[in-house]
Amino acid sequence: MKTKHILYSFAITSAILATGCVSDEDLNQTDPNFETADSFWQDDNDALEGVNSVYGSLLTDGSYMRSTPLLLDLKGDGTRSNSPWAAMANVGRFNTSVADAAIYGWAFETFYQGVYRANQVLENVPGMEMENEALKDRVVGQAYFLRGLYFFHLVNMFKNVPLPLTSLEIYHEQKTQEEGWAQVKSDLEAAAALLPENYNSVSGPDAGQVGRATKGAAMAYLGKAHLFTKDFNAAKTAFESVINSGEYALVANYQDNFTLYNENNSESIFEVQFSREAGGVDLGWGGAPASGWGKTSARAITYGPPTFGFTDVQPTRILFDDFHKEQTVDGQVDPRLDATMFYNKPGGMMLYGVDFATHYGANESYLNDLFVAKYQNSDGSRVDEYDWRSGINERIMRYADVLLMYAECLNELGQTDAAYAYIQQVRDRVNLPDLATTKPGMSQQQMRDQIAHERFLEFPLEGHRFDDIRRWGWLQDPAKLEWLKSRDPEYNSYVPGREYFPIPQSEMDNNPLVTEQNTGY
């Protein structure tokens, strides 16, 4: 990566921005209108503002404002896109173009922006004299966590990428994916050692502030990194620390995980904080922060049903059908279906204050189609999503995920019988039968398939499905790949290697240390 040494102080995020493609002469220039890095890092407040800027990279278009959910969702068999924008529609068709870096290139750039901001914190804060040394630890811990999170996305989505650990060099060499995962784990371990369980008992300007990274968030992502690299013993240990912490519990209502209500709840281990009330009203499309930027998301309008949003992402019929494979203990359809999608439900279904069948009755194609309900402001308080400004927080690590990943570890370590109890906690929330009674004595492979099914229905449209498909090796298994093709015709265009996104051509052109493009492109 190539970086530029300018610190931007900005009222909302005090953002420190990494930009690309500069000369050595550029690096020696100081704009008198901005604070420099040398003059900024002076006191406790500077340290806190510095780490706040690292969070800011979660809020822009390349990240969770819009692009990252699309990139994580669209390759799964539970989603499809009929977007007129080729860069978006082609994600799920495994036809992303090296010549057009829209969406995936923005994510690549934004993740490195976050890494650069984290590096500035890690370079400056440890040597500062601060009044509150515990606050220093928390700031440094958050910087490690966020850098680990950005690296997680880069390694997971782009494979062999640079891993800049300093902002003092212009170019950073491309690393192997194995080196990438090792760095992710190192950062998350460092974060876990410094972060508190919560911010309710700390003293300082961050006291009581929800939304900041915690020890549980670091351990959950550390476990996930171990799981993705098939170190099941280490993953099990990390997940056990989260489970045994007593900090987390499933919320009673599954739908509470995707609305404005009950944000930062007991199930949420880490979520991206959006708000219609904070900052200005402009969306953060990228580049240098501006005073008019708000902290809102464009996810709702991008995924929104027709006449309420752009409908660029939709659920698949196979996802709809899988929700009907098993009834609740009282003979009802799995309640997660209605929290996940809008459809022509017998007896009626409301969205944005109107009835589905009534609203779409004159359009047969809409009437018989499926649309996204998760993360929509559809309870009637908003008439549509066309102001582009959703304030719903994105829950990117839920306790339900930890429980199911822990069950997976147990099964992979030969403790299949022990996995039942952790799966059942997730099933009990939606009133599904006791799996130990309906499917007792499963083999390890049968339990693998069951966990895959449980994850498919618990996390649709949350960015997990394709990560699971890739890490389980299904794309390299001819039988599994044929099964995926039978469920989702977009898999017919899969080419080996395209489970990853390409390295943006601009990075390869401008960075002489990045020379290897991902296979398949």
C-alpha cells in the first residue's frame, strides 16, 4: 500500500486519512490549515479522537455504509441481484471485472484507510504521557482490534494482500494469505489483552460508551480467525472465553437484531454504529471527511423492496423454501422467515405501513417475488428509504454466531454429542424442536451438514453464507458445487479462484511490491 502523511482533524470523526499515489515531495509538504501528526498527539483527548477516526472507516461507502455488505452477501446461495449496475450484479455471478474496481475497489481502499488510521494510533499513543493510563490501554486495544478487523476483511476477501504495520513507509509488500491470517490473530490477541469486558465500570471520557470494541469482540473475532484457518482447538478456547464471560445472551426476539430498537443489546458483540441524529445529512462516499457528513447507512435503500428502495439485493427462492423444511414445536413456520424477507404471506404482511398483497396487487411479478426485510425501516415509521439515510446499526458479530461456531469446533474435534446443546440455544429462541430428539446420534458429517443448515437460516443477508461456503471447501468439492448450482444458477459461472475478489488494478499499477493477481482474473 502507498500512504500519505497528513492528519485531518474533523468534527465528527477527527479522521486521519490515508490516500494513495503520492510523490516523495508530497510527503514533505504541510498544509497550514490542518494539524500535522507531530502537533496532534498531545493529550488524552487527542488519543481518544485518534482512535475514533479508526472507527470512522466503518461508516463510509467502501465499508459498512454500503459496499461491504454487498460484497459479503451476493455470492451466497441465499441472495441474488438483478441490479442494472453491472459492478453490483456481477458480484454474485462471479464475474467481477478487473477493469472496473467499483464496489470491491472501494472496499479495498477503505479497509486500508482504516489500517492507516490504526497505525497512526499505534505509533503515537503508546509513547504519549497521558493522565489516564488505563485509557491509553483501551485506546491502543481498540486500534489493534480495528486493524485486525480491517485485515480480516482484506485477507478473507482479497487473499494475498499488503499488511502495513507502519504509516512511515510508502510501499508495502504483498504477503501470503497465511501471513495475513497470522497478523489478524496477532492484532486480535493484542487487543484482547488490553480491552475491558465493557465500558460501564471504566473511568474516563469513554465511560459508559457503548459501541466501542471490547475484550469479547476481540476474542470472538480471534476465534473466527482460528476457525477460518481450521485451528479448531484455538478457536474453541477463544469462543469459550466469550461464552463464559457472562457478558452476552440471545435476545428473546430474533428481529430485534436488525431494527433501530434494542440496538447494542445483550446479543450484540460488535456492531457498526449508525445514526440519523449524529453529524450532518450527507453520506460519506469516501475521500477526505467533510463537515456535512452524517453517520447513516445506504444499506436500507440498496436492499429495499420495490417502490421503497432500489431492490439491488433479493433473497432466493431456495432460502424461502429452506425456512419451510421444519416447523416450530407448535406447528408454525420458522419466525425468522418473516424477519428476513417480505413476501405474499397468507393472511397478509405489512411493510412501510401498507399490506404487501394490496400494494403489489397490480404487478404480478412483484406480488410473487421475494424482497429483503432485514435492516429495513419498514415498521411504518418511514414511508420509504429514498432519503438514503438509515440509522440502523449493523450487527456484525452476534452471540448466536459464537454459539454456532463453538458447536462447529466441538464437532470438528470429535465432540459431536456436545455440539447439540449450543445449537439448541439458537433453535430454542425461535421455538424449533429439540434437535437431540429429532436427529439423535448424528455422525460428524451429518452434524456438519446440520450446522450448515442452521447457519443458513440464522444468518441470511448478514454476510456469513459465502464465507462459510468458501472456508468449508465446497467450491472445490464437485458434489457440493453441483448442489450449489442446483440451488443457485449463478454458481454455473463460478471459475476457480473467483471465490476471492481481484486485487484492484490501480494497486498493482501503483505499488511495485504488489505483483501477483489472484487466480481466475
